[in-house]
Amino acid sequence: MDDLPILHVDMDAFYVEVERQSNPSLIGKPVVVGGDSQRGVVASASYEARAMGVKSAMSSVVARRLCPNAVFVKSNFSRYREISRRVHQIFHAVTPEIEPIALDEAFLDVGGAHKLFGSSEEIAWQLRNDIYESVGLDCSVGVASSKLLAKLASVAAKPQITSRGIQPGAGVCVVERENQKNFLEAHPVEALWGVGVVTLQKLRSMGISTVRDLAAVPEAVLVEALGASHGAHLCKLSRGIDVRRVDSERQRKSISHEETFATDIYDRKVLESEIVRLSDAVSSRARTQGTAGRTIQLKVRRPDMSFVTRSVTVDEPVDTLPEIAERATELLAQLDVGQGVRLLGVGLSRLDATGPRQLTLVEDDSRNSGWSRLSGAMDRIRERYGHSAIGPGLPTNPSENSDS
């Protein structure tokens, strides 16, 4: 087992199960986490809802049509992040080699942990048990020699929707080296990274529907059909060649928060108020992650679904509400909002790790030092009572939240 160092841990229906902890009456019901308005989007769906065809990123209107009795629950990302933090503490007790992918999944390299904790399979089961005992949630773990195979294995370990209903998953799936070729080639080709809708259509037009079909195609043919980089990439993956390491230094490239409004907004003052709210969410997350950013971005989607983005880069990294909101408001001033705004987003990128802020003797920046102290107080209140416990006092607008 020592030659299977990679684990992929994926929480099962994470957002839904966190919500069920708070409201046990949701257990057994088809639950959709996300907005239920005409412009809502599904963030997560229970297996009961998935059995009806509901999927993440689907329009809530479509989800409601597929599953009329679905119970819609608004997202609570502050709670999801807190549970995710506790899960990652369990990971760190085993190995420092952790690559977070999302709040609910991560790759781990446990190759250096075998002497202390046993084989990779034993570690996988222990992690699964520890996570359940700590946060009361189930996860699925894939064990393999590469990230590609570990990811596919964690999917295989999950609960399955069958003609007989929802069947419990194995919990842990191990792909032994002698079996990895058969395991990989049995998958549909869309299971591979990089096979989206357009690529899938091209491959199907070539008679390719499984990874086994793809592996039989010469690389030169794939390169001609898909381009040099993409063709070579899929050729390697179809043959199980994946040399990517678990990147424990991987950092999030940006932090953003956006809202899709129930009705289009034409009032610039209302949009400015929304910018403050969004900037508060972004700044809070930046401080929680110990980062600050130098580039502030504004994202606007118009009623015709077209996007407009603007950004500005500042000299020093920022992480407080007024610093981000001021720049984002300046960016909004460059745009004509007369056509209406359907979605508004604020982002922070070019992130750097931060330490405690130091004011020099020549910096008479009472506003920002005051905001730094206030931000710290707000962070402590939110850590104890939840993100919604405190926030900027602004007029409210009906909207659907989305983190990215």
C-alpha cells in the first residue's frame, strides 16, 4: 500500500448535510441549497433531489421543475467554512501535505505518514471515522497512486443513485496498481479533467464514449482534433499518466463575493450600498485566511446577460472593508448603470500572506487603524456567533448569495 500515497477526501452532499444538522426535519427530504427565486442557482442538492435530476450549478427554476417537492434552503457559507476548517484540522493531524480544492474536498499525500498511522487504506478509514466523530458528517475517500485515480475513486466510494433507490457508498475505495488500468478505462470519457461540453461533443463525433475508447486513439489524432496541448493532455490521462503532486503551497488566487438580484437594479446609490456589503464579505474572508490583496475587481452582469468587469491595483495589500469598498465604488462610477444590473460582484486578487499591521510614525491613518481594530472585533464576534451576527448597517435588497 505504500505505493498508493494519494488520498482524495470529498464530503458527501456537504452543504445539504450541514443544513440538516441545523434542521433535522430536512433529513430524508429532497433538499436544494441555493436561492429559490427566478434567478437562483443550485449550490448543492441532497441525494434525494439528485435522484430527480437536480444538479449543482443548475437554475433553481429547472430544479423546481424536476423536483416540485424540493425544499430550498439558503446557503450559509460562514457555517460551511467553519466546518471545513475543523475537517482540515483533522487532515493536518496526519500530514502537512494537503491541497485544498474546495470547502468540501482536498487531496492529501500520506506517503510520509505510514510509519505512524499505517497503510494508506488504514489512514483513509481513520480519517473518515475521525471526521464523523468530530463534525458528524460523512465523507468518501479515494486511495490511489495519482490525483486522477484518487479523485475517481472517491466518486466510486460515494452513495449511488440506482433503480432501487439511494444505496450507501463504500466510504473508501482503493485502486490498486494492478487494477488501475481497468478501473480507469471503465469510466465515461467525461469523467476526465478537461472534457467539457464542447470537447465531449467532438469526442463523441469520433466514436469515443469511454476512457478505453480514448486510450486506443493515437496521440497524433487527438492533437489534430483537439489541439496540441489539449490533445496531449487527454492522451496522457486516458493512459493513467498523471504526475501532478499534491501542492500544499497552493493558495487561492482570489477571493470574491457576488449577488444576483431578484429584480434588476438601476439606482446607483443602492448599488453602492451593495458594494459595501460585498466588500465586507470579501474583507472578512481575506482576514480569516490571513491574506490581503492588491487588486480590487468589480463584476457587473447586465439584464441581457453580458458581463462588464473593472479592476484597479493599489500599492499596498488591503484587507479592510473601507479600503476595498472605496476602490470598488470608484470602479462602479466608471460604468453606466442605466441599463440595469442583474448581478454585482466584488473581488480581491494578487493575494499575499499578511501579518499584524504596523503603522509607522509618519502614518496618521486613524481611519484605517480604527477600521483594523473594528474589523478584528467583528471577526471575533463572527467567529463566535456566525457571520450574520454583525455587519454594516445598510438597506437590504432581495438577492441570492454566491461564493467563489
